[in-house]
Amino acid sequence: MGKETPMDQESAGRISAAADRDPSSPTATSGFDERAQAAADRNDDHDDEDQ
């Protein structure tokens, strides 16, 4: 298996920008950009708890 890397805000932003550039792309139509942003938000919450 590959290495797991938690979703961060920078990555979620790139995914969202790609979906905005091509609204008919699989990324945009599948809702992946929203899920990526939600995951980044959750990971930020976990990072705040660790500090």
C-alpha cells in the first residue's frame, strides 16, 4: 500500500481550483473538491487539539 498523507488546506485549495477551472471534470462533478475541503477542515481541527 501507498503512504497515507492527510489532506491539508493547500492541497484542498488546489483540488478546488482545478474543479473551478473545469466544472465538467470528474473532480468537480463527483463532489471531490467539497470532500477534500471537509477533510482538510477536520485535519486542521485535529492539529489544533494536538497543540
